[in-house]
Amino acid sequence: MGTTQLEAAPEPKYWHLKTVLTDALDSEFAVGEILPNERDLAARFGVARATLRQALEQLELEGRLQRRRGVGTTVAPPRMGVAVASNDRDWPGGSADAWQAVDSTVDVPPSAVAAALETAPDTEVNVLRRTRVSHGQPVAAELLYVPVGPAPDLTAIDAASGAARARAVVRELQRLGLDGEDRAVELGSARADDAKELDRLPGAPVLVVTTRYFSRGTTAAVSVATYRADTCRLTFGDTAGVEIHHAPQTRAS
Amino acid sequence: MGTTQLEAAPEPKYWHLKTVLTDALDSEFAVGEILPNERDLAARFGVARATLRQALEQLELEGRLQRRRGVGTTVAPPRMGVAVASNDRDWPGGSADAWQAVDSTVDVPPSAVAAALETAPDTEVNVLRRTRVSHGQPVAAELLYVPVGPAPDLTAIDAASGAARARAVVRELQRLGLDGEDRAVELGSARADDAKELDRLPGAPVLVVTTRYFSRGTTAAVSVATYRADTCRLTFGDTAGVEIHHAPQTRAS
């Protein structure tokens, strides 16, 4: 009973070290505590600096550690569950979300976005920039692309740009009936402007959520939202309660 | 017109190089082609090796490049859209999915899984191991945890372990009415055993999808599925068609 053949794959040295470090994090360190420096840690665990660094990188990927310039490596709090989609269809900026309008411009979207919107290349669309804050921390930066077309009717909006216009465009979107939406999640790296809003370095791993909103038989809007991958666990469904915030552990035997 | 203040953040040198490299990938290289070595690339673009390496890492995170031991750096094909959830509720192993049963054991789950299953610590559960193949490539490795309880009724299953038992357990699960499910997506690193099945090195970035399946007022199963982050774009919703497979680009001005 309880034995398994699943663990037969050989594990590299840093992997074992990672397991040992995980136990140490659980038992000896508090959230927010600064770890000893790499030299001391390597000495304590009897490993080479390179091995230690690989293990620390893994733990950072898994959200157990945070590395901040000028601060050092600290023990991360559990990842926040951030609701991306409930089972109810919802326009961007619906009641349950905490997006804040930052800016609004009119611009030519990237070609992939133009394809998703089914607009001709070089056609300008409304580009809204929004940020999302959860538990007092920035968790996502979004570009929301809304074609200049018959629906939504944006001709009555006074503001030519800026946050006021962004809010007005979202209000007009919400007047449309929403036929459906689809969504994709993939790994990306933070652009410099997103990184700044998310308090990360450019190039940090992020989760990119691309959503298409359908209304009246066309794509009414496309959202490209960049979530911090270190602090966020994206949740989908009726409840936001999946509490498995660490990567799967090796099963106890 | 069409100018924007959003790009005011200063971009580090490797970021500019990344943009230049992206253009070169689009115009000069075919999918699968091996890039010149780092020394030659650094010389061509007039940058330090460290800067080049940072840019290559970004492009790997974004799924544009693949680095394989013994092969070198190749131009990646566009990421595959892999359907994780439709808007219809679906048991694991439903008609629309391509999971293959690998093994079945009885074991104590990790504590986070036990909490999600609401089983007491140290209680053994069925642990099914499955893999998912898409377009001929392994895309995900899953551990599916099913409590030993009144539902599903597994007492009539002959096979004590192995793939045959895993298939039988999934069949019994599918007989239960499904009340709902919820799901979380987060960044993780590949365990050695998952990495082997996914044809990756241990520690490679993965997207970990944790799903709870609810039936008859309890959690009937918990799935922890590890998707390759380099080749997969996880899709949610009615259509699987979001084709924005690269990270958002800087908008054309």
C-alpha cells in the first residue's frame, strides 16, 4: 500500500535541495523574513552556490520566495486568488471586478489584436489602459481594445482621452448585450510599462490573459491583461476557493 | 495622432534588443530553424553576451524560442491552443478531452490536496496519473485525486492499480452528477517526473491548473494538471479561437 512507481525519475541535486529548503521555509521562517545570503545558505546546506541559485529560482517560480532588488530574498506570502472569470458572463468592469481606468487613446492595435477584433490592418481602435488592485497591491495591467464602430456608440462621450474617457467607454460597453466570451491564458514577460505599474522588473514572468467579448455577432472588445505570476493565482468558476497555492508536492509515501 | 504617453517608461537595453530580434525572427527565420550561436548573434547585433542572453530568455518565456540541450536554440512554432474548460461543465475525461490513463495508486495526498478534498490528514485516496497529448505532443501531466468514499462507488473495480484501474475510476466518476467545478491557474516549475513525461528539464516553467469537481455537496475529485508553458496557450470558453499567441507587442504609433 502507498508505494508508487511514479517517483522513479532521477532528481537533480538542486531539486532535492529545493525540497529541503521548502521544509526549512515552512518550519523556520516567517512570511516577509529575509533569507540569509547565498554564501551562508550554500554553506549551511553543503551545496555549491550554483546549485543553491537553481533551487532559489525554482522556489521563486513557485511563488515561495520573492527577490527584490535592494532588499534581498524574502519569504513570500501565499499567492492571492484573483478571480478572472465566474461562470456568469460578465463585461469587463462589471460589478465584481476592481479595475481602475488609467488612460484612453486611439491607436492602431498590434496585428494579432486586429485579427481578433476582425478590423482591417492599420485601423485605429480605442485603447483603454486599466489596472487592477487586489488587497492593496497591483495585480494586473490591462489594455482593452474597443473598435470604433456602430456599437458601442461612443460619439456622445465628451472626453477625448484620459481616464474619464476610459470610464465612459466601459460604461457604453456595458450597455451592450454580451453574447459570449472566450479567454486564453499563457506565460509571458512583463513589458517595461506594465512592469512599472506592477512594481516588477521588465521581463519578469507574467500570466497574460486574453479575452474576447462577443456582442451582436461581432467581437466588441479584446482585453489583454498582464497578471503578476509571482503573487497571483488566477481563479475561474463559481467559487474562488482553490487553496492549493503551491506547486504540487511529492506525495508522502 | 495616435501618439500615446503609455510608452514613456525607460526600456532596458535587452528589451530593445528583444524587439529587434523579434523582427528578425519574423522576417529571416523559419519555424524550427536553429539560431546562430550566442557569440555570432552578439556580434551581429553589437551587444554584450549577457544582454543577448537576457533577450533570449525573454523570447523563450514568450514562447518565441525553444532551447533544447544538444540542439541549441530554435525558432518555436506558435503556441497550441489547449482547451482547459468550455462553458459546459464537464467531468475529467469527458468526450472533448484527450487524457490517457497512465497509472493508479492509493496514497496519502499532499496536505493542500487533502484540504481541498476535505479529507482528514493521512487519509489515503485514489491517485490517478494521466497525460494529455495534443497534435502528437505531450502537453500536460495530471494527478487526479479521488477520495475513497461512498461516491463514486469503486468497490466493483477489479484492477487494483495501473492504467486499467485509472480508466475504471474515471468511468465511475462520470456516472456521478456534476454540481459544479472551480479552477485555478498559476505558474509553477516542473517536477522531475512530470518533466520527463513532458519532455522538458526538471524545473522548467509550467502552468499548474488545479480543478475541484463538486458532486452531491462534496468535492468528488481534485485534479492538479501541469501544462507545458512554452508550447501551450490554455483556452477557456465556447470557442478555442483566441489567436493572440505572442505576448502583447508595443503598439504601432
